[in-house]
Amino acid sequence: MTEPLIYELSKPGRRGYTLPRLDVPELEVQQVIPAPLLRSKPPALPEVSENEVVRHFVRLSSLNYHVDRGFYPLGSCTMKYNPKINEDLAKLPGFTHLHPLQPEETVQGALALMHALQQFLAEIAGVDAVTLQPVAGAHAELTGILLARKYHEDQGRPRSVVLVPDSAHGTNPASVTLAGYEVRVVRSTDRGTIDLTDLERNLSEDVAVFMVTNPNTLGLFEEEIVVVARRIHEVGALMYMDGANLNALLGKARPGDMGFDIVHFNLHKTFSTPHGGGGPGAGAIGVTAALEPYLPVPRIEEVEGSWRLTYDHPKSIGKIHGFYGNFLVMVRAYAYIRMMGPEGLERVAEDAVLNANYLMERLKSLLPVAYPRRCMHEFVLTGKLLKKLGVRTLDIAKRLLDYGFHAPTIYFPLIVPEALMIEPTETETKETLDAFVAALQRILKEAEENPELLRTAPHTTPVRRLDEAWAARHPNLRYTRDPSQPQG
Ligand SMILES: *Cc1c(COP(=O)(O)O)cnc(C)c1O
């Protein structure tokens, strides 16, 4: 099944609306809009009836796999189901009709909400101050490293190196490089956690920051984190926590208590903003009191009984986004945290970890677990043994689509060959997890009996296997009606 473009559904003169009769004096358009600004030709808009528009977009929405349709075990990304009530709240006109340039006295409620959210996040992470301004995890990482740079400059030396474990998400080294630091990789042990000996080898007064994900991208808790933090602080460096995996810790353990100085939150992963379509996100960061002066402006402060956006922070790194970030993401996070309460948030962590361990136990006889230990909210399998059948992890991922499941994250983390990284999240039932196990069981049987079926999968999706390399090398994103032109 494919869906034509809405332009292809267009018929001249077809309308999806009727306007009331004009009840004001008719003006020539030139009397309202200056002639140089007028088009010479009408725009080429599609002409379709209302039900055609609705059906077109409903059909399009179901061509794509999404979390409202089924299980989405994409590790690292936390593709959980988010309560729809938070969408309703974020759509309230009192929020959506705000303008960022409105006078502060007319947006007191919004500022109070943002301030309260900062306090909640500070409490959750065990830090002293929070900014909501960064708009993604990667953006938060960059902001965090820029804060650290300013801090070290104030100490008299910016230093030159940021340490990153070999299991890190790709955005970590990218953000570090963008902030002007050299990345140095710290190896993992064969238990999947930071190798303290390799850390010692890399430690020096040139190190500005150690950027750690905890639990790490193998889904393992860094048990030595307190020792690591102490060693890092002994050389005057700072601890940064990539908090994309905060689901696993909510209400149970706090990065600040582990010795982290900076931590980011992916509000769009942990706190109820749906993501995956590249929509707006928010990468709030929390810091210790020593780093607070460097946070981006504006900050939200109470001045003489009302909320103000304050800019008078001389040590601040400045602005890192237009206005103060993606406000409606903050509304969802605020509503979610209020709704869940401390006990609800703790249940998130418990259920996320329970679901992951249940799934890992059920799957470990099908595919080897890369680091077979009790996991946190996610775990990593390896498909390396299937190579002898001529089947790759990519083929399993594609075949899962035929069984109605989104694929797990594949080929990440890089230290696991043919990796499948699975994060069930706290929002799935046992029945869903069992159905996923059954699908993988059947697929692995197919791998032995008919590997070609996997290599050519998916077979039932609207679009079959794509040549991703070709698409990347020949991007053609422009629609043209001319059938002789190549279509992107
Ligand atoms: C998602 C993720 C990031 C990046 O966050 P974005 O919001 O996608 O920029 C960084 N680290 C880890 C471990 C992640 O899962």
C-alpha cells in the first residue's frame, strides 16, 4: 500500500471549506497588501475536500510504525508510551497562545511552572540548580561542556581533554569536539563497566570532564561510580552525567549523590514527551552550586514577589537557544511529575528494570547476552553467532517489522558485535513482552530454515528494504510532477 501525495489527489475547484458571505466592504487586494508583495500567480496549493484531507493524513499516520501501534523496544531512546492526558494539558490555550515576547507580568503562570519544574528536576537528580533551556540531550551535553570550560577558565586553566567511555552514545564525543576539547576514550572491562586501570592511565590535570552515562549504554549500573568521581575530583576535573537513562534511577538513586557535577535530562525520553519523529525535545541540565553562576541566561527568579527572567549573571555562558527552550515539552514534564508523584516515579524505575530483566531472562537462550549480568532498564544481545547462517542483526531487525514489532536499536553500543539493544520500558505488559519473545523465537527458526526470508525482509510493510547507502549518497527531497524527473 502506498499513499499518493496530496497534490496528486488534487482536482481543480474542489474545496474543503465554505466561507460565509462577505459582510464588510470589498476592497481591492492592492488596497490591503502593497503591490510588490503580491504574487503574480496563485500558489500551487492542493485542492481537496475535507474528508480527503482527513483520510489522507490518517492513512499516512498508519504507514509508519509508532508507539501507539505497538511495542517499540528501541534501546537508549526510551520509546515508552506517554499518557495522552499530558498532550491535552500541553494543548490548553493558556499555554499554546503564549508569546515569548509577552510582558513578564502576563506570563506569571508559565514562569511559575518552569521554576517548579526546575525544582522537581533538581530534587530528582540531587543537584542545586537547573536550566531548562537546551532543547535536546546533545544540546545539553554541549551546554554542559561549555559550562565546565568556563568553570575551568575561572580556575585559571581551561584544560584540554574530556574523557568518554568506549560504550558512550555518539553524541558524547561529538559534543565534546564541538566544545573544543579533545576526546579521550576510556575502555570498559569485560564486565561492561569503566575500567579503573585505564581511567588511571588517562587521568591528568589536562582532564576537564569525565562524561559518563549511568546506567551505561549496556544497561549496566556503574558500580564504582563513587570511586570514579573521587579520582576525577582529585585531579580537579568535573563529572558529567548523560542522563538519557534516568528511567532506571528515578526515585532510587541520584546523580548528585554519586558525585556528578553536571547532569542532563532528556525530558522527551523520561518525562512524557513523545519523540522519534524529530519533534521538539528538551535537554534540561542540573548542576552543583559551584557551577550555577555559569548557567545560560535568562534564569527564572522571584524578584519582589513575582517571577522574572533575569539576565544579570556576569559569569553565564550566555544564551544557547532562542528565548528559553521548548516550553510545551516542559508543560508535559511538569504535569507528568505532578501526576506520578514520588511513589509513581519510583515505580517507573522499578517496572522499567523488572521488564528489562524479565525480557533478558527469556531471550538469553535465543541470542547471547553481551554482558550477562543483572541489568537495569535495558540490555544488549549479540547476533554474532548467526553470521554462520549468513544472517545479520540488520536482517532480524527488518524481519521483526513483519511480525508487527519495531526493531530494537542495532549496531550500538559499538563495543558489541552485531548488537541488539533492547529497552522494553516500564509501560509494556507481560503479554506484549511474551509476544515479542515468541516473534524472535520464530525468526531465529526461520534463520536456520530459510535465511533468505530474513535477508529480504521486511515483506509486509508499505516500503520494503531500503538502500540506505544509496539514499544517503543521492538525496533527492524535491517533489516534481514531471514523470521524466527522478523522484526522491
Ligand atoms: C538519546 C541519547 C542522547 C542524545 O539525546 P538527544 O535528545 O537525542 O539529543 C545521548 N546519550 C544517550 C545515552 C542517549 O540515549
